[in-house]
Amino acid sequence: MSEASANKNELNEAKLRQALMLLEKIISDSSVPRNIRRAAIEAMKMLRDTSLSPGVRAANAVSILDEVSQDPNMPMHTRTAVWSIVAVLSTVKD
């Protein structure tokens, strides 16, 4: 593996870890509706699925979060967190 692709993999993994930390905060926030916490758990499962490439894992998680971000019951601070997670994950490329 070349040094450039090793650096890219490290960067992608760091972005995935950052997204996982932010999702963990959403899941542990009791003011977040249950369906949104469930979607965050589902997104975490996607990000942890090492059988897929980092780009595919990120895209799957973005898909889940994008769908739930339209929920009118989502607290504004949670919506902001979801958008920042989506922004980080959308920069993950294979």
C-alpha cells in the first residue's frame, strides 16, 4: 500500500471515529425522540461494519441520517449535530 493511500485510510478512519463520537452523544441524550436515537444506532452499526469500505460505510450512514433529519420532532441542537455528522461523513471517499 502506498503512503498516500495509507494516509487517506487513516484520515477516513479518523472521520468515522469523529462521527461515531457525535452519534454516541445523540444516543445518550434523553431529550432526543426514540425514533431518532434508533436511527443514530443504525447509523453507528453501518459505520462499524468493517466488511465494507469506509466510503460505503459513510454513505450508508449518511443515507440513514439524511432520512431522519427531516423529522419535525427533532430538537434543533440534534438536527445541527446530525448535519455536522453528515458533513464529516460526506468527505469520506474510498
